[in-house]
Amino acid sequence: DGHASMFEGKIDEVALYDLSGLTEAQVAARTTQIAGHYLLASGSPGTPLRYAEGVTYQISPSTPTGGGAYADPGQTKLVDGVIGSTGGAEWGTGEWVGWSYTDPVVTFDLGEAWPLDALFLDYLVSHRVGIYAPDGLLVEFSNDGVDFASVDAILTASFNDFDPTPTAFNAWNRRTVVDLEGTVARYVRLSTTNDMQWTFLGEAQFVQVIPEPGTCLLYTSDAAD
């Protein structure tokens, strides 16, 4: 009857990823990585996960943001649940935090120490106005917000800087997925590098592993040490 394949139900969340400009092998690797984390976050019985809630953060005073729509005076824009727009001159919508000739350093407080599965980090690309993807990202962990263990640090360069319209005033929202390897931490410090003018970051989402009930006390105790 023409309706046999129609979907009936509710959709909670839809995510679109722009993988243009990547090689076939890179697309295959990124697709597997993204699908794997979303499958787990959607309720895999073997590894129960959840998005961290109530996250706060501090931008290092040594890495101030740009002004106007690029600023983040309340230091909330990276965790407000608003996914930055893509298409036109989106850098001016106020949804993004921008740094000019400055490599951002941002420390997130997740409230409690939990094993961490992944980080989803949004960034913007618009070569016409000098906005480029980060060259690299250093992820460091701590349970007291002061001492960040270098032994568990994760360094990644998994960013897509391809701009399909480099001479037009268009902006492209991209997302990188970083495997946090089950590291237990309350605080996560992100430090990006970029040898171009502007770095624009959007939403940062942390995926936590929900541990067995008997291990919750151990994580809480470790965080207090």
C-alpha cells in the first residue's frame, strides 16, 4: 500500500556528521567510532552509559575569548545543550565561543568522579573568515581540579578542516568523538592548538559509564582523596 516502510514512533535525538573531505578509509574509521559510541549511549545492556549532567567549566584566564557574540561571560555556552547552527554566518549567532590567535584551555567539572567513555566536542569551520578546525586536542584528567595526571592524558588530532565553500561566508558545524578509555575523573581539562586565526568551539558532551552499584563508593572515596 506504499506505507509498509513508514516509521511510526518517537525520535529522541538525531545527529548529522559532515565527513566531506575525508578519504574512504578515514570515513570508514570515523563512522565506526561514532556509531559505536552512540550505540552504547543508546542502551547497550553490556555497558550502560549516560550523558553527564550539571557540568560546569572555567576558561583559563590566560586564554580569553573574543568579544561580542564570540564571548562567554557566564561560561555556560559549551554545556547549555544548544548545538551550534551550520550554513550561513553562524559564527555571529552567539551559539559559539571563539578565540582569536589563542589556544583555548577549558576545565570541566563533572560534579563527581565517574569512569568516562567518550567526549563529543563540536567545532566550527569557515575559512573565508579565518575559522579553522583545531590542529590537536589534549585531554587531561583530575579528581581535585588541581593536579592533572599526565600519565592518563589523551592527545588527538581527529578534526576535519575541510571547507566545501572556502570563498563564501558559510560556516560548517563539525564534531569530533574522543575515546576517553574509561578513565575515572571528576575534572577534565581540554587544551586545543591551532596555528590559524580563529578557534570556535560549541557543545562539549561527556559520556559516563554507569558502574556496578558496589563500586560507586570507591569512586566517591577516590575523588575525596
